[in-house]
Amino acid sequence: MGNIFIGLLFVFFNLTFNIGAVTINLIPSFAGFILILRGLGELRGKSGFFEKAQPFSLFMGVFTGILFVADLLPFYIPGFLSAGTGVICAGVYILILYYIVIGIKDIERAEGQDFGGGGLYGAWKIQAVFYIAAQLFGMGLLIVPFLWHLRNIASFISFIAYIIFLVRFYRTKKLYEQYLTNQAADGVYSYE
């Protein structure tokens, strides 16, 4: 789960700076999706949901990689196109997170352990609703300018919920790693 966590950090922290029409992303999202994909591969066999998330993570890695390269080129992307890709990316990303969370809950059921999947699922739901809302309000700005305030409120709530999600995911990761360490010490599992 360590690669998934680091990948989530890469996707979350979007540090960019602009030089004229060129945008340089210091922490590229595509690298985050590649790490998430790698982490999902490490959890293969633990839940089918991790395998379901893999093609979407690969898609997002390639797609955000293309966007990364496009940002380096001095092209203007029309607002409606940018907003549309934002909504698509948001939807696919929320789906990836859903598969990861449900996969963790599957591991909990299979192992009879609590890794914090319930709290993680709750944080995911809040973050998902407000993240999608912010993207949709952002698209609506092209038609109704006063939606700016609603977009900002939804973005802020989504931001806080995502931080809570990351904290809970880190806790889940630590609990799972400790469980594997205990199982390895008892001779039940081994690190491969």
C-alpha cells in the first residue's frame, strides 16, 4: 500500500508554475498514477477491486502524462475543453479511489481484521461528492458566473475531505503493514 499512498500524494499535491503560456508541474500527476498502478499490482490477489482499478490507473497515467506534455507547449486550451477533461479526470479518479477503498474493505472481511476501511469509505464519500460538485460548478461557470462561489465552497470541502482521506489511508496502510509483519512473524505470511 506504500506505493498507492505515495501515488495519492503525487496526485494531490499539484505544484505548478507558469512561464508565459507554458505550465510546469513540479509533482506530475502521471507519476502518481504510475505509483498507484504499481501499488495495485502489489495487492493483486487480495481483492478483485484492485485489479479493476488497474486499467483506470493506467488510463489516468497516460492521460495526465499527455496533459503534462501539453502544458509544456505554448498552446491555449479552450475553457470548455479544459473543464470537460477536468470532469472526466475527476470521475475516473473517484472511481479508482472507490475500487481501492472497497478492495481494502474486502481484505478486512477476508482477514477478519479492521484496517480502518469504514472511516476511509466515509472520507471517500464526502470527498467524492464535493470533488465532482466542484468540477461541475466549474463547468457551469462558462454559463452562469455566480457559480464561482459554489465551486470554491465545494473545492474547499473536497480539499479538507481529501486530507482526511490521506490521513486515514496512511493509518490503514500502517495497520495493514503491521498485520503482515505479525503474520510473517507467526509464519503465516511472508514478504515476497
